[in-house]
Amino acid sequence: MTILAYDLGASSGRALLGRLNNGKIEVEELHRFSNDPVQVGDRLHWDILRLLHELKQALLLVRHRDITLDSLAIDSWAVDFGLIGSNGELLGNPYHYRDHHTDGVMKQVVEELTATGIFAKTGIQFLPFNTIYQLAALKKADSPLLRDAKHFLMIPDLLRYFLTGEKYNEFSNATTTQLYNPVAGSWDEELIRSIGISPELFGEVVQPGAKVGSLRASLCEELGIESVPVYAAAEHDTGSAVAAVPALEKSFAYLSCGTWSLMGTEVDEPVINELSQQLNFTNEGGVYGTYRLLKNIMGLWILQECRRSWERAGISYTFPELVKLAEEAKPFAAFIDPDDPLFLHPGDMPARITEYCLRTRQTAPTDTGAIVRCILESLALKYRNVLELTEQLSGQAFSGLHMVGGGIQNTLLCQWTANAIGKPVWAGPVEGSAIGNMIVQWIASGQLADIWEARKVIRESFPVDVYEPEQNDAWESAYRAFKETTGIA
């Protein structure tokens, strides 16, 4: 079988071919493209039609290479969505989760509905860009989009609709909205109505592995291709990444590392209690009856945005160059809390790091290497903090940490993470989300028996780099200083 996995991240997308050959997974990159948000006036949008164009380019490459596809699936980032009108057309370009239209809305909604009330229904971490607050912002602004909308589709749902003409909401992504009730196993209509939205917008929720249509006839005619089945993967890319963690035992901790860092563990039931609310953890849907008990961490976004700031000033660095400069800089000179709201929106990130350091009475890093070192050390130390909270909340003790995703190509971050947590880091595979997307397709078609066979095959198919902790005393002291400086409990 040859299958196609579309894996869309917040900064780039890729289309990868997957094949199962003698019990090993073979992955081939077919097409890679940038995912560039577009500022229009005061609003920041996703260029959704450009993304559709890139999906079509991948299908054309399949045709040109005379490849026979057996199926395809899509995964992407969470929380964002498009609205479909009564004529079946998209109403406006989807907003980017970093857009300012949600500023202050979470506070208003929480004051009206209470944090305890919202969390008890959804078990989802409070983040200002969650779908619930995006929809509440549209309602408060009396947006014409809501007046005309008939269907709510999240980003992979929307792109899948463009390809197939079928409208479904996929489970793992639906749970990220803070509008889905995992205990009831359905959209929470009371919560949806409480923000002034019609529950009729929200359609059937399907599980990862469900067949959700085939390429529509008009698309096949346009591209000169044959129709193929389309499956729902775990369409939140973190859900797919966790599916691809090559763990061989049920109790494991993971870190999906990229623009965002998402750390947690896999559980059979959502953990919705006073402590998980207090720690602001989230319970997102996973594959095959599991949930992902995790915490969102700002991740490499801060470094990516610094790099863009330097490029705007006419100074270009590759990521390997930045890592080398960081390695040469003085250790533990300054710390930031990566999750401080100061770092959420696009902008002059080096200046914001300076602002944070001055606010916390630290000497701000000034040269490039020192800034990058501050970011990477702070991330590694934040990972330790969240890993400890994950152990506390789940009642488990983890012997190490599985890291997957593009961020593991930063070997310095992997090593510093091992140093910070004082435990081994097992890094791989890099294309975790795409591989997780693929195994769901193979399980759905009967090529793999279940998730545990799939994880065993992943372990045998891709290298896992092991990072053992070093410099324990220095990192212990740094962790104490990090917590004191940032005020993190």
C-alpha cells in the first residue's frame, strides 16, 4: 500500500508518502511548502486557499509519478476553524489563533461562566485563543460570519471538505475547542448556547480511523486523477504525534516539540478534577479510546520569531548557526517563562525578552547567542517543571521522556532537556505527526492490528537517539534559580 499523509504545521506543511514493506515503514517526502499567515488590516488570517492549492500540488505530483494511492488523511494545528454558509461556500478566511480579536475575551467568558464550570464540562486548559473564545469574540463583535454560518469545520475538517464535499468533525481536534464534553462524548450544547452560538453549527464527531469520504469527482476531473478513500486521522497534529511515540509500555511521557511544545502522558479517561484545573492541564482526545493529559508550552515559536526579527533587520541566521552561537554563550545568565503572555503574539521578540528580564530584575541578554541560549535553557527547565506536574497529576513516575517532532533536530535542546529533567531523553521520529497520521490509515485498512503493533513497527523503522543527563549539579542549581526568577511553582 502507498498512502498519503498531509501534515500541516503552524509554519510549514508537507505531504509524505508512506509504505509498509516487510514490517518496516518507509516515508518519502513528496512536497513541502510554507504556511504563511497574512495580515489584512488589523486581522491575521490563515491563507486557507493557498493551503488547498498546495494539497492539490501534491496530488498532481502523485499523478506525474504514476503512483497509485490507497488512501489519504490530513492533520494540522488545533483550535482554528472556518464557517460554511448555506450555499456550501467558505465564509471568510479563518482567523489565526495569534490574532488580537480574542484579547480580553477569555477573561470575560470565564467571569460569566466560571472557570470551574467550563473545566468541569470540557477538561481543557485555559488558553486565550481556544475556539470557545474565538467564537465568543465573533459573537461580541456581531460578526456577519455567524449570522450566515451553517457549519463549523476545523482546519483539517475544512480542507477535507474541500477535497471530498463531506462535512465531519474529527474527535481529537474537536476536544481542543473547549466546547466538547468528553464525559458525555458529545458537543456540550449548554456551553455552546451560553456564548450565544447555535449548537446546530456543530456536526457529527467521528473517531480517528473513520472513512470520511473519497476525493470528489470535480477535483478528480480538475487534476486528472482517480478518486481514493479519505480517512480521518487524529487530525490534531499532536494527537497524531503521540500516536507515533515509539513507546513499548503503556506508561510513558512524551514531548511533541515544534512551534509549540506539548508535554504529557496518555491516559484511558480524562482527568478532570480540582488539581488538573489548578495546574491548567488539558485533556485532549487521542486515538483508540485514549486521552492526552498534557500541557501546552510556547515552544520554539519564541526562537522562530526572534529569527524573523533579525531577518527584518537584515541579519540572516540558519537554525544550526543559532544553536552554535547558543552553545558558545555563557550558561544560565538569564531565564524567561516561555508561557508568559508577552511572548504570544508576533512581534519584536528579542525586545520582549529584554522587557521580561528587566521586569524580573535580571540582566537582559544582548548578543544573539545569549538570547538563543536564554530561550533554549528556559524551555528545557520549563519541560522539567511540566514533567514533574504530569507525574504528580497522573500518579506515575516516568523513567525518561520521549521527544518527537521537528524540534528534535535541535540536538542541543534534546541534550539540555535530558540535563534539566535528570533522566534520559529518547528522540525520534522527526516526522512524528505524519507517521501517526499514516498508522491510523494502516490500522483502518487492516494493514496493522492496533496502536501497539504500530508503535512496535515505528520503533523498528526509525532511529531513536538517546541523550543521557549530564552536569546534574549545575542544572539542579539552574532549576532552582529558574523557578525563583520566573515565579513558577
